[in-house]
Amino acid sequence: MPGKKEKKAAAGKTPFDFVSFLQHRESVAGLAADEESLTLLADAVAAEQSENVLPAGTVRQNGVGDSDALRQALRDLKRAAPAARSVVLSLPPEHVWMNVIEFPGYLSKSALEEAIRLHLEFALPFPKEEAYVDWEIIDGGEEIFVRRLVLGAARKSLVDPFTDLLDGAGFSAVAVESHISSIERAIRGEAADKVLYAVVYPSGVHFGAYDGASFRFQRFVPWDKLIAAGTNAKPSPHQVLVKEAEKIMRFLRAEKHGAMEIKRVAAVCSPEFFSSLAPLAKGKIPLRAVNAGAEAWNRAALAARGAGIRGTLARREDTLMSFNALGTEAIYEWTRASSFSAFFAKLAVGIGACFLVFHGALYFFLSDIARKAAAREVLRVEESQDVVRLQDEKRKFNLEVAELDALSKRNPEWGTAIGIAGKLANPGITLTGVFIENPAAGMSIAGVAKNRDALLQLKAAAAALGAFKDVEIPFTFLIAKGEVPFRFDLRFVDDKVLRKKK
């Protein structure tokens, strides 16, 4: 059975999100899967971390090697942190492909998204249908006429076994990312700008170049596929790391757009590995260790910490890349929708308690009025004024009660919108969200369609309702193959649609 040990890790502060507070925001843990261990940061604020050492071969370069061992390790982590349910999953570098691409800066948002979809047809190293794909715009480009973004993809055959085992153990992956993204986030404050991270694994070294917080380049170099030039001898891992770091630095220095001079090569490795690496790197690369000699050099601990820090982001702010079926925003929308029922159940109990308090206060209020009225009977001079005041208070009270009664019978706008959206559903459509920014203009719907025919049926249903005008579905959704995640706007024919009684 896998061994266990407890550790502490530093983490950032959690920003306050008022909407998530009302909806009982659940904390999101960080979980890193490694060739040697599973590391869970259950609470990034309290920095409570657990690690399960995995038997050899449990996690391999081509995915899950031993499902039973990984399943048992996840169950052990669940017992150690029973309150942890949602996690950000950080996977080894071989599982995730990332690359920086450039587009003209004058493109509009819709044109940029269309260009990215077309680019996906030939840019990925494997078929798009076999992968989870996402992208992230890089802010702060030096040239305003060039817009850079990071395009990423992960094979479904590598990601799905992890997420399926997580579900079976009582966890849910709200986001999936690469180790290099998690590790960079964990040590961002320690590292300088223009850094080349070198993360050492038993099977190889993973390089990731960052300009500040912006990703620029990555490459994984396996130890067993390299031999010394002109010989049959294999170079040492230390020699490979230095040689590859020099190549990457020259490549980044010679880039046509946005050339970058690496200021530091940050090695995430054990103190023993670093002591052998430093003499070879002297005079060749600006090598520094990441907290050499301390527990923070552990790549699994750093990846779990970085994933946990992402879990502390407010839901509306987490627009980072994620490689799962629905995407981070859709999963968060589903989580928020699930929490609405629990929230309103508690709200109903609270309103009931408020009414009890209100009736009790009303009873004592009226009793006090009656007592004061009886006392005033002996004061004939003031009797007329007391009657006028009592009638005025009674009138105000009746108006307030009438307003409360009318408010309780009024259908809320979101209830009407959900009722309208429900009429659009068909067996091939799964709705995940209904959004209203301007009730007078219309609403947006989001979901997943099994195929293009289901989308066409949804369009016909929307047109038949008579509540919308110019019902159009974006062309990119209609030419997509297989399941189609979608989100588009519907405009009302009448700005009073949501105020009509259903």
C-alpha cells in the first residue's frame, strides 16, 4: 500500500468573491500526479498538504499504467482530506502540448476566435477530435500589431483515465493543466522575469520558458532517447540538461517577433542533482536552484501548490487554459447552478424565520399601541392627535403588507428566462447556463449539442416560440463535428418578454 507523509506549503491569499459567498463557494484543492507520487494541497490558505508515494509504473509517459494502484492512492487521499471535492489537476508534461502562435493585432474578438479554429485544423500534433483543446491570450505584448496567444491540447486518452478515477474516488476536476503551468505559478514571486524552468523527472527534463507570467516555450527531453554525438555512449542527465538549455536560449534569442534573452535557468531538482549540475553549467547558462536544500524543490509539491493557488482564484477570474470535457467556465457555471437549489432552500428557511419574528414584533407593536391608546383615553385634549397618528401608522403598515404580498406573487425575471430556455431543449441538447445581462435586449444560452442536427432543432424551437427575433446560430457551431459546446445570444422581440406572466 502506498506510504503517506504530511507536509506544509506556502500559498497566496484568497480574493473575496461576493457572488460565490452567497452561493456557498466551495474551496478547490490542488492535486499533482507525478511518476512517483500523488500530492494533494487540500487547502491553499491553511497550506495543508498530503502526499501518497506511488508504486513504480503507476503513472507513465503514455498515461495511467496501473489503474488499481492509482485508484487506491486517490481513495487514501480522500480519507486524509474528506472535505476536498473539487480539484485543479496538474499532469506530467508529456500529457500536455503547448505552443505560442501569433495573429494580427487588428483582428476583432470574433475574427480571432474564427482564425484560431481554422489554425487548429493543421497546428496540433494529433487529430483535434482526439484532444481537449484550449487557448489563452498573452497580455502585455511588446508589439501592438501582433497578438500572441498560447494554444494547448491534451489527448483525451491520457486525460480521461485520470478524471474517471477522480470521479470514482469522490473528487471532481474543475480544471486540468500541465506541471509547468502549476510550478511557474507556485514560484512566480521567487523567480525573475525571462526565466527558463528546468524540471527534472526520473524519465527526463521538462523545459518551460516564461516572460514574467506569460508562457513562451516548452519542451520535454527524455533521458533514454539521447546519445552523445558521434558515439554510442549516452550522456549524463546533467550534460543533457545543460546542452538543451543552451539550445533553447539560442532559439529564444533569435526569434523574429519578441526575441527573449533568458536571465535565469531555474532548476527544480534535488540538492544532490544540483551539486553535480552546477560545475557543468558554470560559464554556459545562468543556473540557479529553486530553494536548493529545502523541501520546496520537490516538483510534485510545487505543482500541487500552484494548482491550489489557481483554486483560490475567483470563478469569474479563472480564464486560464484547461484541458477537460466542458472547460473551466462551464464547470464553474454548473457548480454555481447546483448550489442555487441549496442556497434558496436555506433562503426559504431564513424567510420563514423572519416572518415569525415579524409577526411576533407585530403582536407586541399592536399591543403597545392598544396600551397607549387606553392610557390616552383619560387625556381628552390629546385624544384627537393620538387617533390621527394611529390611523397613519395603520395605513403605512397596510401599504407595506400589500407590497410584500405583491412581491411574493411576482415571478422573478430569471425564473421566466429559465422557463423559456427549458422549451428550447431537445434530446440532443444539454443546457448548462442561461445568462441575462440586459433583460430588455435578450439573453444568452450555453450548453453542449450532441451533433449539428440537435443545434438546428434548437434553432427551430427558438424561432417557433415567437419570443425571439432573427434567430441565428454562429456558422462555426454548425460546421463542427461530433459534440458541439456552444454559447450564443438570443434577442427578444419585445423588451417586456421577461415581465410577461407565463
